[in-house]
Amino acid sequence: MPLPRILALYPALTTVAFNADWLLIRTDDEDIEPPLAYERLTNVGLRGLVYAFGVGFAAAHMQGDPFPMFLVTSANDRMLAALYACKHFPALRRVCVLSHSLLEEFDRADGPAEEGMARWERWWEACNRAGGEA
């Protein structure tokens, strides 16, 4: 079931988790309202993020076709930007990474890879500006 429909069916929902690699917001949607706008959401858990920070799966597949990685990381960036658009999610306080494999790869690699560090820093700044937690 699409995430916007889930949010519409459960108006009292305050916490949701989903795969952040889903293409929830297309590139041609930038000028319209995010499909996820929801005033009661306080906590979001993100699974996936396999290409986001250049470790694990992403590191193993970086030598291949870069287009799938570009599509997914661009979708990740748009999703985070939509979440931290305060007017669409005024109650949002926390966004957590729930991907065990990504967290294990962070531990093994001692953080994001060099090619993933810029995204990490942008996301950290977005979370801090919005008053949330990374």
C-alpha cells in the first residue's frame, strides 16, 4: 500500500517506518505539495539507504552502472528534504536509520565512505536546521 494512503487511512499515526529507497517523490514533482505531508507525524524510521553513504552494498556496486545509484540517492535526498520541510511535517522531531546492514557497514568502515560524506553532512545539517535528530 502506498505510504500516502497509509497516512490518509490512519489520521492519528505519529510514527512510521518505510524503505527510504522507494521512489516516493519523482523529480518532476518538485513544485507540488509533497505526497507525504502529514501534521501529526513525530517519528520516522528509514530502512534501505543502500547507496546513500557509499558503504556496503554501494561500495560493492560502485564500479557498475552509476545510473541506478543516482536515481536512488536522488530519491533519498528529495525524501529527506520533504520530511524536513517544516510546513508539511510541523510535529516531526526524529528521523532514525533502521537499516541494520547499513549501521553494521558504518561500524566496519568507521562511518560513511568518502563519496558518501557530503550527503551525510548535508543530511546532518538539514536535521539540525529543522530541530530534529539525525
